[in-house]
Amino acid sequence: MTDTPAPKGLAARAANYGDRAFALYLRRSFIRSAGYSDAMLGRPVIGIADTRSDLNSCHRTAPELVEAVKRGVLAAGGLPLAFPTISLCEPFLAPTSMHYRNLMALDTEAMLSAQPLDAVVLVGGCDKTVPAQLMAAISAGVPAVQLVVGPMSAMRFEGERLSACTDCRRFWAAYRAGEVDEAKIARVEGALATTAGTCGVMGTASTMAAIAAVLGFMPLEAASIPAVHADRLRAAEAAGAQAMRLVARPVAPAALVTPASLDNALVTLLALGGSTNAVVHLAAIAGRAGLALDLKRLDALSDRTPVLVDLKPTGEGYMEDFHAAGGLRVLLHELRDLLHLEAPDLDGVPLGTRIGAPPFADHRVIRRRGDPVSPVGGLVALYGSLAPGGAILKRAAATPSLFEHEGRAIVFDGLEDLARRIDDDSLDVTPADILVLKNAGPRSPAGMPEAGHLPIPRKLARAGVKDMIRISDCRMSGTAFGTTILHVAPEAAAGGPLALAETGDRIRLSVRDRRLDLLVDDATLAARRARWSPPPAPPRGWDRLVAEQVLQAPDGADLAFLRALG
């Protein structure tokens, strides 16, 4: 006896009324109201996850991308059907977009699992959307192509170029220090984001686009095409055609997430000088595929992977420069000996073949191996008595003179405490001190915001201080810079050692030894722990579910019940 093949097209995933034929009859009768012909209704169905939103300006080109995807699907003989999902944009969400990444993943997974889709094109871009979509596709098992909206273009402004959001932070720091006045900061505000697209630097959005491409979910060149370039529409059309190829040769998204492809993603992240957020997102993606992302593996790869990309926030260029310089193909060509070249993409093409021989390379932007921006990778993992579960430092964006440092802790108990005291001229703080923020991790009410890049206290900023060691259990924007230690695990709200740190404690950082230690004796810590109590659980809704289920940063801050079984 042979198995009955699973229904395809509109017949797939029909509701069960006790009469499956009636379910299809009902579905077809309703979709006929959209004016489709019998011939169209008999085609494979390609879903298009549409993240357009008036509250996500980064995605304002999504409507034209969706139309271009439809062209590609129709030309290849499919029926394209777009559907909306949650859309996330960092500046428009409280407490933070990270708090809702897993909700978007859950929403997208549910829609992929419930609707009659033979394959799907995922239209994402702004920071948390791409990891949420990949997490969803892996869990749903629906063949998926990733399409990103692309980075914004830089704007000429008073003799230089600007683009969100490294330049946002640079000018704001100067404004806080009294170096920029109200009139100029208002002009800067109007010049930072003048086109559609995600941040124009190597922040989280562009880092995750590169990782999605290296994992095989989209072509390598599609990671960096500017949002307003005509090639972005051609990439969207090609994504529709790619989805149709997946109908004939289905590839489960989890099949692209392997130990080898995760290594490739980490090497790419390190060579880009990419966002620290990518470590959390990649861990979550791996967890959906039943794998773990080992921070010690990240460290081992970091010691032999150079930073080759000279882009903000660790360098000088913008994403449009990276694309014009040859993009990922050029970068990966320089890294071939560090990569698993056999790792396949959605078409089964090995990474080595995808890289090929780059036709052009601008090595002012993408350096040769012999002339790196840094001889070692952009990120390192730290462990120690303050971070027994691990922490992350973006050394490519940090001050080397602070890599071996012991200082006095100035502790802030949460974001409100930070906001209340950081600019108080009576704050007892010196440049040699270490700023510590706790109760801002994934389980906290703050929801793991991009607040780890604590502002330099105003009185120090005015005195010319540009950097200090800052430690927290939250994240920082991929567009930020500074000696900032993030994702401390376990977080304070989970009772980690960070919860016990107090102002006046001594903390030692050693990048050389990969250590982060709280220099307080065991008896004192035990007495503090006896006085500590966890924050109260939220009363209801999504916040309550997060508090009960969210994992720590090294596990991707995913919800425990959404990870792969076993």
C-alpha cells in the first residue's frame, strides 16, 4: 500500500468539517470572489509574508517588492498570494522590538502552518523581522525564500555623508557633550534617514541579511542591494521564481541550518564586524533546528577570522559602499579557507560555487586578508564570576586600552534608575569606573532593549570622555560603538550574579583571558542573595508568557516551548 501524497495548492491544509471535499469546495468558492480563473486556481500557491506597516518606515518599499515577487511567481506558473504578519521596527515599539521578536515568529509560524502554501517568500528587513521569519519557517517546515528590503542610502550633509544609525548616535553624543547645539541636532535629525530601507551601516539588519544569504536562504548579492536600487526589485522577482523551484524540489528550512552552515554564518559575522545582536538571533535560529550555538566556538573562530569590512560602526563606509565593492561574494572569496564550501543553498548549490570568482573588488572597503581592518574577529565571548553563562563584547567597536581593566562599579538598578541619575552632576563617577546596568534582560519588564550602550555621564562627556566600560544584561544596537559588554547571563531578573552587584564593587575585565569577574567574596554575595527577590510576574498576556518561557541570551532568548523538541 502506498502513501497518499499530501495535497498541493489550494487543497493543502484544508479545515476539517468532517467532509474534506466540502472544505475545498468552500475554500474555492470564496477565493473565486477575488476573480481568479480556474487555470489560476489550479496552480501551486506561493505565499508572500508581507510586513508592510505605516509604523515601520524601513519597510515602506514592501508593497512594490510584493508586486515584484508576484511577477516572478506568475512567470514561473504559480499563484502568488500575499498575507500580512506582525511587522517590527525598533524605534516604534515599547518596551523594545526584541520583546516582540518571538511573537512575530509565532504569528508567522502559525500562518505558514495554517494556510495552503506550497512555498513562501518572506519579506523582511528591519532588525528582528529576518530572524523571526527564519525561526518561523524552520519550525513550520514550509520551504521558504528570504527577501530583505535592503539598506537605505547615505545622504550628503554639510560636507559629509550621513545614514542611520551610527551617525545618529555620534551626533547625539556630541549634543550631550555640548559640542552640537539645538539648531544643528534638528538639521541632523532631518538628514539621517532620507530614503526607504534599513540602517545604512553594518548594523543588525544588514548583518542578519548577510547571515540569511550565507545560510542559503537568498542569493549572496541580494543581502546588500540598496533599498531604492532597481536591482532590489529584480531580486524580489527572482525570489518569486526561486519559491516556484522549491515546489518541484522542496527543501525544509531546517536542512540549511547545520553545524557547518552555522560556522559559515559566524565567520561571516566576525569578518563583517557585525552586530552583537546576531549572536542572539543565530542562537535562536539554531535552536529551532535542534542545534546549539556554542559561544566558545564563536571565540575559537574569532581568534582566526580577521575583520575585513571597513564600514560603520567599526569603520568608515556605508552599506552602499559594501555593495558597490563587490559585497558578500568578495568578502567570502577572501575567507574561502575558513568556510565549509560544501554547504548548499535552496537550489542545492554549494557555497564555494556560489562565491565563484568575483568580477570586481574594491579593497578599500573589503580588505584583503593581508591588510585587515583587524587581524582578529569583531566579537568575543567572556565568562567569569559575573557572567557564568557568558557575555559578548564587540571588540571591533571598543577601545583596546580598556581590554585589560579593573575598576569600581557604578550600578544602576534598571532603566528608570539610569535615566534619573546618569546626568546628575552629583553622581560619583570617574572615567576609570565601570558602568553597570541590571534588570534589563529578556525576562525583565524592560524586555532586553538596546540600552547596553549606556550614555557617558554628562559631566564626563563634557570633559571629553568618549568611552568607558559598560556592562549589562541587555543588548546594544548593531550601529553602536564603545567598550560595551552585553547579554550577561544569567540575567539579573533570573537571579544571576549581576543581580548581586552593587556600587563600589570591583570588577575585572580581561579580553586576553576572556574573563569578566565580580571581585566580591562568597560570604558577602551569599548575604546579598538572601535579601534578593525576583521581580513580580506580569499579570497577563504576552508579557506573562514571556516571563514564564523566555530563555537566556546564549539560547537565543527564544521561548522554551517554541524550540525544537529534544
